[in-house]
Amino acid sequence: MTLKLQMIGTGGAFAKSFFNNNALIIDENFTLLLDCGVTAPMALHRLGRSFESVDAVLITHIHADHVGGLEELAFRMKMQYNRKIALYIAEALVMPLWENTLRGGLYQEGSITSLNDVFDVRPLQPGTAVDISPGIRAELIQTRHIPGKDSFSIYFNDRIFYSADMIFDPELLNRLVNERGCEVILHECQLEGHGAVHTTLEELLSLPEHICKQIYLMHYGDEMRSYEGRTDSMQFLEQQRIYEL
């Protein structure tokens, strides 16, 4: 079954010309929101969508450009739409998301005292694939980002790799393509500077050509336009455009 991908934003954490790197994965009548950053509410509004049109959300890691919109999502679902949206998240992130990120804004004595009061929390284990919808199967793969902060990339339908923020991991990419049949790689990309906690364009360009041809670049900075035509066979994902995967 063909999935559709629509990036509601393609920017890195500090980009101002692009919304946060969040996406919609669409399976016929089912829509999965992949990360929900600070700009997600506005990005959806620009598309003529609202949170009501989203069936579930999946979080890769706890940084504001990936979870900063969850407070509004939770309040709108509870107060406006009167339903709990399914929240797919690594089990290791459930408690930190509530205690370290959302509790300060969402807590209401006697009403909202845990993540389960506003979300249908569905904890995930890395390496175990789950069916999110009839056409969306997701497997978390733990990838390195910042020491002490868990980050999980996703392998969709045993053929599509969607990277979280991550340090360059050529062994993983080679294994996915050469051993697991990966056909599409949606990869975050730091265009300039040393990749201390992100994967750089220079590092991705060092991959074998047959892998580069599968890569679409996202989570880039405001300087993206000056890099058009400088990425060899890799392509930039475009904000709002709908891709068939």
C-alpha cells in the first residue's frame, strides 16, 4: 500500500524560514502526525487543517521543535473535541515527557495529573514493530543524538526510514538498505558546521551512491536555498508538498 507524506515543516530547531520538522503520514483515511513541535499548530493551520483531522501522534524525542505543540494538542482534544488522541511514544520517554516537559502547563488538580488524562498513551519498545493503522507499521530504532537524551528514529512498513535528530550512523544506513530492504531514507541534515549532535551534509555525501539516491533531506537550516544543486543525488524535502512513498 502506498503511503503519503506531507511535511508540515522542514526546518531545524533554529530555522526561521521553515516550520519545525514535523510530518503527516497519511494512509487513506488515517492521518499520523509525526512529532508535534512549537510551530505545528500554525503549520497545520496554513494547510487548512486542525488537530481534529489527526488520528494519532508519534513522538521521536523530547525537544521543543518536536514536542512543543503537544500542550495545545492536549487541551484542544480535551476541551474542544472531547477525545483522547493516541500518543505513540517510546516507553522510556513517557515519564520524562510528562514530568520534564508537559506537567508545568497541563497540570490541573483533580483533572489532569498525568499524561494518561489527556492522551491515549501507547508505549513502544525499540525493535518491535506495531500496526498504527491498516497501512502504517512502525518500528522504533534508537539512534544517538545528545548524551543522556533518548532519541528514536522510525522504520515504516519495513521499507521507509525516518530519522529522528541523530549523529551520523553509516553502519545503520548500510544495514537498513543492504540487509533490510530499505527503499526510502528521510534524513535530518545539518548543512553547515561540525555535526556534534546532528548528521551533516558532508557526512551523508560520503555514503555509497546507491544509498544517496534514496535520501531525502529534512530538518535543515535557513541557508537551504544556497545548497540547492550541491547535494548530488539527494533531494530536499519541500514543506507542504505531498509525496507518495
